[in-house]
Amino acid sequence: MQPLQPMRVDWVATPPPGAYPQPSHRSQRPSYGGPPNYPVTPRWGFPLLAWRWPTAVPGAAEKANSVDGVRRLAKAAQNTLWLLALIDLWAMGSEIWRYVLVAQSRHGALSQNVVLTSDAMVIASFTIFYFVWQVALVLTVLWVRRARNVAAELVGYGPSRSGVKALLLLAVPGVNLVVPGSVLAELEHAVERKPVDERPRPSKLLRWWWGFWVAAGVMFWLTMLWRIRDSTQALADGVLLHAFANLVLASVAVTTALVVRRITTLLLPVDAASVRLMRVVEVKDAPQPPLRPLRASGSPR
């Protein structure tokens, strides 16, 4: 038998855990390794378009664009209507000034510059009003059309009249005093999410608008028929009649802007950031909450 050879053992010393402080991850900052490298041209990326509503869900693009269109048209229509109201007040003031000059002319001759200035204000206010009311009418009609389409998608039922039929009825004298109020009443009924079999009941604001709208139509025909009279007193009274008509038109413009804002607010979704959070400040006359019975010291729970 041969003697066994001793086994060779290599000892390796390693530091124990915690012997040296570990470097903090917060102190390590990632270094810039350069731009990414791709073997081929990437096929992904963002389109070269401005920001728009998300279109990831099929069919959401049309709805989002419709809601965005209602918001934009409502803002443009309101700004134009407020401008129209200011022009109407300007025209009313010009007519009142003309009536004052007519009353003063009974006691003597007036200055030529004053008369020319008064005539220039009346003509300028009428000219600007003639163009602004057309723009306001077009924007409001477009807003009604877009709002009716979006409301029909939300509630699941459409209006009783088509857009083309309602637009044609606006050209019929007498009927155009009733149809716009009916159309807006149906739109308000829809945006309030009321059932289709329930009769539309216009709100107080819409009833005020409807009344001013009918009054404006009556004042239009009254001023047209008043021009048949050619006496001096009739001409003087016609100046006051035009001033009152401008006041009624200003009321129509203001209430129309308020109706557009109200219906648009009811139609669009509520922004969570604009909702004011409520908190409980004080509770009065509330019953006392039941208390747990006291346990002896050392007793098990």
C-alpha cells in the first residue's frame, strides 16, 4: 500500500458583508451614452400634426371633433353677439342724440358740424350693425347645427325637425318667430338628458330670449310700416322708434349669448379641475356616536 498524498487546499479571504460602505444609488448619475443606434430606420413615431383630440378609440375622433367644434363655435358666436349688443347700444344712443337735436331745432338753427356728426354716427352704427349681425347669425346657426348633432349622439334621439327644414322655415315671415324658440327648446331638453316622450319645457332664460325675439320681429315690421307716414311728427317719432328697436335688438343679442353659453355648458363634459371640492365644516344636531364599553385592565381583547 502506498501512503495517501495530502490534499492541496487554497484559502481565499473575502471581506464580510458590511465591512465596506456600499455606494448610494442616489449619488450615482447615469452618464449620457449618446443617441440611440438603430440598424434600420424606425417605423414608429408621432405624426407631424398639431395637438388634437385623441383618436385611439375607433369612432372617438368624430365625437371629439364634434365636441371641440361646439366649444369653438360657441366661443366665436358669443364674442360676436356681445359685439353686436354694443353696436346696438351705440346705434340707440345715436338715435336718441338725433331726437334731441330734432327737439332743439324747433327753437333755432343747429350747428352744421353737430348735425353732420350725428348723421355720421347713425350711418356708421347702421353699417357696422348690418355686417356684424350677419356674421353672428351664421355662427349661431352653425353652433345650433353642431350642438343638435352632438346632443342626438348623447341622448340617442334626434330633433323633430331636420336642420334643412328648420333653416327653410326661418325665411317664412311669422313662422320664423316661433320655429327658433321651438328648436332651442328641443335642444335644451336634449342636453338636460330628459326622456324623448316628455314635453320640452323652456327654461326661464330661454323664455326671456323667445320674448325678445318675437318683440324684435314685431319692431322690425312696425318700423317698416312707420316709414309710410311722412309728417314731421311721424319722422320725429320714428327716431324714437328706431332707438327702442335697437334696445330690443341688444336684448336679443345678450340673451342669445347667454343661451349659447348655458346650452354649451350643459352639453360638454364637466372638467374635474373646475369642480370645487366640498368639506364638512360643522355638524349640528347630530346624535352622539355609540361608544365601546370599557374593559377591565388585563382582560383579553
